[in-house]
Amino acid sequence: MNSRWLPLINVSLVAFASLVIMWQFLHCNREAALREWMEHGRHDVRDSEIISSIFQSYIRAGQLSKVSDIVKRDQLTMPASGLCRYVDLVLPKDARVFMTDMTGPTNYHKLVYYNYVIYHLFPREVGVCVDQPIRLTKDGFLGRTAASDQEILTNGYDAIVDFPEETLTLRLLRPLSELPIKEPVNPEWFDSYFDLVIAFLLPLLITLTGMWLFRFLFPTLGGQLPLLEQLAYSLGLGMMAVAAFTLGIKLCGFSGRGLILSVTVVGGIAEMWCHRKAYLTGISGGYRKLIRNPVAIAILVAGSLVFLVFFRLAGLQGITENDAVTGWLLKAKIIHLYAGSEIVQWFSSPRLANAHLDYPTLVPSLHSATYDSLGHVDEFVTKFWPAWLLFFLLAALASLNRGGKGRFYAPYFGLLGVLLLPIIQRYVQMEGGVLPMVFFTVMGFVQCAFWLVGKDPARLGLGLTLLFGAAMTKFEGFIFLTLAGSWMLLLPSARPPLKLLPRFWRAVAFCLLAALPFVCLRFQIPTLNYESSWAGHVLNHPATLLSTLSNWLRLFKIELARLFVDPDFANWNGEGGKLHWIGRWDGLSSLYNPSTLALGWLCLLMTVALWFAIPTRRQIVVWILAMFFGAVAALSGVFASFVNITSLDAEIGYTEDGYGARYLLPMLLAWFATTLTMLYSDQTPMESTSNPTAGVPHPPASIRSPVGVEADPKTSKK
């Protein structure tokens, strides 16, 4: 590396971490916001001032632990969830519920309440109209609402649920003798130590069991990679296998209760026993290296304290994400409770169209595996998944990027800054697909970058397999996978020779088997959500093609600007179908996004440094920039094509942090991790000068054990 660039990048990473830490300290005391959250559970306040601060999360965990009532704790996390939980506890399981004033475009904004009622009262029937089956369109629910309570009763409903002024009212239509009401007591599983322990250990057991799968799929990588990196890849591969196995056995008609837990316990114990010496050697070796680095110890202690807060909150919070109620956890509940044709029937139900039932099922299947291991649904322990994913992601990157004293421990400071980012603090506490997407995308891109450097086919196979995991997580993962494969073929220096294809047969077979259950389910269910037809909408309305293309270019500009600067500064409206800047300047803070702080600018600086400092890796710079800008362009095109878009202003709304930033966060972090690894990794192989078709990886600097721990040189064979 050109030594002139190294000090600049070191200082920039330390400055980035300092900025993030300063932000956390400036937001450590928000007593008014916390008091309002405790009194009302206000979602907007929680998002902006409570959930993004690690200090507030620590205080909030202490407050939640004192709340022993399930309804009250649910209300503190998500008010609508607590209200609907109460209705679920008091109503009989066979009660039929009607929601009034829900039809027509003027009531479309009430769809969020319908989502909560549908989820918490499932599998009870919930109706919104009396003249036809439920059908959701871009203009809301079709049909006619009831004119009177008597008409609702005549149609066979037992109770009415309404949401006047953000509260809930429950009215019974039948006498108590016909509709017995229960006391709203806590379920037996609530605050259960059994649930906490099983949900906490399950991702770790899947990681250890996944080591067997990792060695089988990529046998040549076992001796090259450090232990923490192997564990991260094993977690990703294990998640793909568990999700496919869970959904597969359900579709075959078996309940599978306890099966995943039993298999992973056996696999995890076998892994620890068979490689116990290597694990102990790795742990003791890491301890000896760490004890001599006080700065690294301080960073490790700080990171450990943050994760302690995450893991404590993971066992206390109820549902934290609207999308979880709409789709992720609803599908997980269906997969857990039913099997065989019943799953297909529920996924084909028009009244559940809001759940995007045609979406990939990796995340719902993982939550279903958790429920199967517990024996019941427990939404208060589902956040252990994102916490473990973030832990192994950062641990793998830390093991890849050695930051010694001569580098000012810069990579470690950079990773600590990522850990404390406000946007990471938010999504690690949510049970949806954002953190799994981040995990698969980042690790997949890093391995593809290793392929570009060393031409080891195993690296390419592992990278594309992990990106396939992203595709099985969310549909934008298909975009990332397609972009990665396309640019691999377009760049001559990155194109894999055809002779290497037979070497990927294990990875290809694994990906096909991982996707098979979802494919079988998908072909049996109709497309029910109108938003799923965004591409067909554009093709079927050629007259709007020009305006869609024009808006596409406008959204691309806005989306790109908001990744770097404050959205209040990069702010436009679409009055008259044209862009008008309405932003405001708030000083230097306008120059960075408050959710990602200066991460975008840091990525840009590291990219420039990589270009000039290591000229032989400029192909990686071209590839990662093509991927990043391609992803922004692709998602902007999707937003411009949505069926429910009525104006340019509505399209611009999709570039806000809650939409565009969430979809592009995996790509932004992949950009950061890839450039960081190419600049600092001691594991990066030398640029290949031999025949790439030989597929022989460069030997590691030292001989390693099967789990990636350096072997004793006295026993190594020459």
C-alpha cells in the first residue's frame, strides 16, 4: 500500500468512530422523551430519540423488566400491539370480529390497524365489509361497510373492534352466555426463562452445526480462514438450511416441533467435542494477543457492553416493527401452527393479502423454527436473531481486518462506529429482514472481492451462496445477486472461466435445495398484494412509461443525495410534476445523514484511497461502485413503478429513511466492509499471477487447523 494514504484513512476511521460516540453521548439524556414513552408508548418519539441511543436502550431495558403485565409491556413497545393483545386474551378463539369504516380510499390509512388486528387475533376471522369477500387494492378495501350493529350480527360476527383517535374499543354483539369472555391474564410462557435460554442459544447452536455444512460445501477454505470468520459463514449457511428444512417439513405435512432444536443440539455438541482442542487453542491464542493491546481491550469491552444491552432487550421487547406484524411474524405464525395444504390455504387467503405472502420466507421460517423449538409463539424472544447476526458480522470483520498499533487500531474503531450508528441501533432491535439482509450482503460482497484479488473459486462460490441467502431473505436481495453476477461477467478481469463451473456443484445444489420449499409454496399461491404487480403495471400502461422513466431519474438523484447528507437539506417536493428544492441548511450537521452520520463520505474516501494506494485492486473499486450505483438505480426504478403511486410527491416519500435508506443500508455497509477489508485485511491473498483455471488457492502464511486456528509449528509437517 502507498504509505501516504494509510495515515489519512487511519485518522478518518478514528474520527468517524469519535463522531458516532459523540452523537451517542449527546443523546444519552432524553428524560422528557423517555417519560413520554413510558406514559404513552409513542412510536414516533421512540424511533427518533429512544431506540437510536444505546444509553436510552439501557434505561428502557430496566423499565421494561419492571413491567410484568404482557399488555402493558406490549403497549410500551408498540401501542396498537398492546391493545390488540388485550382483545386476543379476552375473546374466545372461535370469535368472529368486524372492523367498521374500513372500506374505500378515505379509510386506506386505517390499514395499519387492520394489520395488527389480523396478526393478534389470528386465526380468528376478521371482516371489514358485508357484501363481498375481503379484497385489498391500491384504493383500499373494496365493498360496503355495515350500516348497523344488527347487520353485523346478522352476518355472523360476534364483536366489533374500532380504533377511534388512536385507541381501541371492543363492543360485544352477543350476551356473555353465548360469548364467554376471559380475564386478560398473562400466558404461561410470558417472561419464561426457558424461552429466553432456548431463543438465545438457538442461533449459536445453528452456527456450530453449520460448521459441518461449511466444511462440506467449501472444504478448501477451512484451513485458510480465521475461526470467527468461519463461524459467521456457518451461521449464514445454517440459517439457509434451517429455514428450508423448517418450511419443507411443514409443506410435507409434519409439524416438526422440537426437531430443529434436537438436530442443532446434537450437531453443536458434536462440533465442540470433535474440535475441542482447536477451539480451546483459538480462544487462548486470542486472549494472549488481546491482553497485550490495551486499546483493543477497551474497544472490545465497549462493544461487549453494547451487545449486553442488545441481548437484554431481545428478551424483553415485544413486536417492534410494523412490517413484522404485516408479514414476517404473521407468516411465521402460519408456518408454525399449520402444515401441509393448510399452509397453502392460508397463504392463498385474500384477507391476508396485506402480508405480501409471495415474499421470500427465510426470515419467517427462522422465527417459525424458534416457535417450534419453544412449543408456542413468543414474540418477546425473536430479537435474538438480529443481535447474533450483528455480533458475528462484526466479529468476522474484526478478525479479517487486523488493526495493530501501527495502524492506530483504525479498523476496530471503524467497526465500533458502525456498531453504534443510530440506524444500526434501530434495526438490531427489530425482528424483520433488514439485519439478515445486511449480514448476507456484506459477507457475500467481501468474499466476491477476495475472488477478484486471488481468483480462488471457493471464495467466489461462498460469496455467491451468501448473496443467494440475501435473495431468499428479501426481493431486493435478488437485485444484489443479479448485479453481482452481471458485473462479474461484464468485467473481463472478474469473469470466472467456464472450467471452474463444475467445482461449484455443491454450492449450486445447496442453493437449489434451500430455495426448493419456497418455490414449491410460491407456485401454489396467487399474487394477492397489488404492490407485487409493480413491473406488470408499467408494462400494461405504456402511456406512463415516459413519466415513470423521468421520475426514475429524479428519484435516483434524491436517493443518492440522502445517503450522504441530511434529508432535511436534500429535500424536494414534486409540485406540478417537477422537482422543487425545499431543503434547509442547519449548519455542518446538514452535510451528513443523521442515521448513518458520515458513513457515506467515509466509504467514498476509502474508495479513493484504495484506488490510488493499491493500483492492482482498482478492479474492485470499479466493481463495488458499479454494484452500489446499480442498486440505487434499480431500487429507484422499483419505487417509480409502484402501482399505488399517485404523484411525484408520493414517489419522493419512498426515499425517506424508513424506506429507501432501509433498502440500501445493506449495500452501504457492504461498500464500507469491502473497502475496509481490501485496505486492512491480513488475510487478503496476493493478486494471482498464475492460471486462474487451476483454482489452487495461495497457501496461507501459516498452517492452520481445520477450524482456522494456527497450528503449533512444532507439529506442522514440512
